[in-house]
Amino acid sequence: MSILIRNVVVVDADGIGAAASDVLIDGERIARIAPARSGALESGAGRVIDGRGRLLMPGFIDAHAHADGALFDPEVQLALLRQGVTTVIGGQDGVGYPPGDGTYATEYFAAINGPHPSYRGGGVAAMLAAYDDATALNAGMLVPAGTVRFEVMGRSTDAASPAELDRMRTLVADGLGDGALGLSTGLDYVPGLFAGTDELAALAEPVAEAGAVYVSHMRGGYEANSAAGIAELAAIARASGARVHVSHFHAEPHLVTGLLAELDRDGVDATFDAYPYSRGCSILAMPILPASLTVREATEVIAELLDPAVREALREEWFPTIAGSASLGPGWPSMLTLAHVAAPEYDWAHGLTIEQGAAEASARSGASIDAIDFALDLLVAARLEVNVVMAVQVERSDAGLAEILSHPAAIAGSDGIFIGRWPHPRARGSFSRSLAMLVREQTVLGWADAAALVSARASARFGLGDRGAVREGYVADLVLVDPDIVGSTASYDEPLGLGVGIDDVLVAGVPVLAGGELTGATPGRGIRRAAAATAPATAGSAGLGSGPLVSHRTADIRGPVRDEWSRGIEQEEEEV
């Protein structure tokens, strides 16, 4: 099927159109781009989409998503497409379904990824194949190092033996051979937390050999402790030769930019992903229980939490350490908001902080229940399936977030979790909010640089091939954006709101969102790593490629763009 998008302003990392264009799509690729109303593309189009007043941008790529199993849900597809996302990258934070049969990830990340509807084994190849023609979006995968460790060493907290390390390296190489985009680690999660730097560097060696990327949820909780995580990342990069990528780099802006500058001075090839919110989200057990406990099977953990002696030991010996943590601190009960509790008797607690929930539980029961007991009661009742939105000790302003996201090494990643009645708004709002905040409100990026942030850099970094640009011959993953209204309606108080200003999206040349609604088409693919990256460059995009896409480009524009190009369309209309 051929589609003609008329009177649209083309934008990608190479620049913004000086005038409107017509774009012809034939099959799954962009066939021709010509000046609007030139007549060059009028014949042969089976369908016409009016792009008047909108920008045509390459499909957005979510570099850090937890939609691995949720992507088959139409509501999740709608939430992503209304932000312009056409590709997600899963297998994050060192925990994912393959390799193995998915049992470990399904249990441990029940409140983050949830169960997969069909994967029961077969590795990365089977995981990617499950997406082909089964969803409206594309999905790429990382090999999750924590799951690799679990497959070889189970729940052991010991250092890997040489034989175990060889087996783990083989699993990593097999996953990369199946098309994985890189290797992910989650060094605040189990069992990845028990892997030492030498073990991680050894696992990164096949990543370097494949030309893929080592992606890390760093050790130590980020924020004021980010320097320690960056130092370990640099050591792994030097020892393995791998390119590296920091997951959800959340810290004060001066820390982020300063640590990235240190990596650059050390010759480390590094990028990072981030989202336009200060707060994080994770499983409740991770920040409030010791790893020596959470590494055990859920039934064993629950039995321990029911033991009064264990509770008292945690209260006396463990919870005081949380008060000294870089990410939470003594106010932790007021900083953790309940997003998902898989226990019907606690439905009332969604949207409350641990502190508020403890007060409400006390009122309901007539007994005095403090924050510690309330949190542990929740974990027992939900069989550990609880996730929380986590505030930080130093909230970032929009200007501070914009400073981070406008860094030339930044890549957009939502870290979106779609499980929960009161989820973090980043799942449904990250990309729309980024465009509104960075281009229209803070004016720190132009539209072309925004295209690099949300699409081109991810395509280049992760080897997604002919995606990330509006270029003849490229895959037609395309988004029509109204630059004056694009934005997010999701917030911490109303987290389920959908993006606005993006009503039409194509994946592989097929309309998957039309008029703001799903079309029901499922042209999505499991994205296998390409041999070479071909995404275009932009000023400050770290040399990710080059080459003209459309000849009639102008300088990038920050803030409202309509006045810059509408006069050309109006003049053409008068001439018709």
C-alpha cells in the first residue's frame, strides 16, 4: 500500500524543512520526498494523510522500557503511540525473560514487567519472534545479565567460578547472536548486585566483540552516590573495550554533567537515558529489604517477614541504614508512594505514601501500625508484588531536568512501568512532556535536536538500522506532531492521562494510530541489531552519522514553529 503525507514539515536530526513537503511511502519504506504541491508525488498514492500544521518526525525510540510483556496490551500500545513511540527496548536492569523460561523475571519483576503472555523459553530469538506481526510497535531486547547469572548460578551470592563465568559469557554471546542490542545490568537488584566488577567486565567482552552496548543500572542508588557507579562503569569499559550506556541517569544536573565530562576525559564512549521527571519507580522490596533476603524465593522471604524475630532484627539493624542512603534518607516513609499492590485488601492504599498508609491502616484496625510494619505487611499480603513511586531528596526543577536532557549524550528513555493502579506518569508522559518542556517551554532544544534525542541517537547507539530519520529508503516509522499542543496530561496526581498533539503514527508504513485511536494494525517487529548504525547526526549528537536527508532544510527552530513555515503553505493555498 502506498501512502502520501501532504503539506507536512519534515524534521529529523539533520534539520527542519524550510517549507512544507510531500512524503510518499511505498510498502514499509519512504519512497520519495518532494516540495509540497509540486505535483511530483500526486499519482499512485492509495491513501492521503493531510499533514497541514504538523511536523513529520521519525518514530520515537524508548531506550529504556518495561513493556516487554505488556506491549501486547492494546491500552499500552495506545499509551505509547499517543507519545509517538514506535520502538521500545526491553530486557532492562539486568532482569528479563530470556535466557531460560522466564520464571525468574516473572517472579522477581512481577511488579515491573509482569508475566509474558507467551514466552516460555527459546532465548532472545524466540522473544523477538513473538513480536513479529503481533503488536503495533517494534521491540528490541537487551540480554539481562542478572537473569544470565541466575540461569548459571541460581540464587548464589558467591563470585562466579571460571567455569561459571565461561557459561555466562556463552549465554551473552548467544543472545547477541540472536539479535540482542546489548547487555543490561541491574546492580541494585538481585542477583546482579552480587556480581563484581571483574565478572561484569568479562561479560562485557562479547558485547565489545559484537559492537553492541553495555547498558547499566549502576550500583549504589544514583543521586549523590552516582560517582561510585560511574567509576565502576569506566573500569568495565576500559577492561572490556565496550561502549557503555547509563540507564535512567537521575541525579542533580551538575553531577550528571560533571561525571559525563569525566568519562569523556577518560576516553570512555558513553551515553545515557533519562526522563523528564525527578522521581523514580521500582519494586518496594529493593530499597527497604536487604539483598541477602530478597535473593531468596518469594515464599521464603514471606515466611521470614512473618517471623517477629526477623522483623525486630530488620527494625534494629537494617532500617537505620535506609535513613543514611543517598537516594532516600530518614524521610523514606513519606517518599514512597504506592503505585501497585497485588493484594485486594489493600486496594485503598494506592496513591498513598507509606507514611499515609500506615496512618490509615492504624485508623482502620484500631491498632498502632508504624511505617515499617505497614510496609512489611504490604509485602507479605501481595507476595512481594508491590511497586512504588520514589521521591528524591533534591527535587529537580524543569530547568534542571532540561539541562540533563539537552546534554549531547542524552537519549530519551521513559523507564515506563505499566503495572499498577497509580503508576509513575513517566510511562504515559515522558516523550510528550520532553518535547513540550525542552522545545516549547524551556527552549533549550530545537526540533531537530529533539528528533536526535527521541529517535536518531537511540537508533545509532543500539544499531537499529534504517530507522531514526525521515530519509528516502528508510523504514517508514513516522510520527505527525502538532508542535503547538504536543504535551502530556499524565501527572503524579493523575498518572493515567494520555499524550496530546500526536494523533497519527505509522509503523513500517502502516497507520497504527489514526485520529488518536488505534487502527488495529499490528506491523510491529522484533528488532534485531543491525551490523552498522546509519542514523543521522545533529549538532552535538556525538558524531552518530551524517548525510543530507532533504535538500530544503533550514536552521533548527526552538519554541513555536508555526510562524516560521505556515506562510509558505498559505501562499501555496492562495495559488491553487
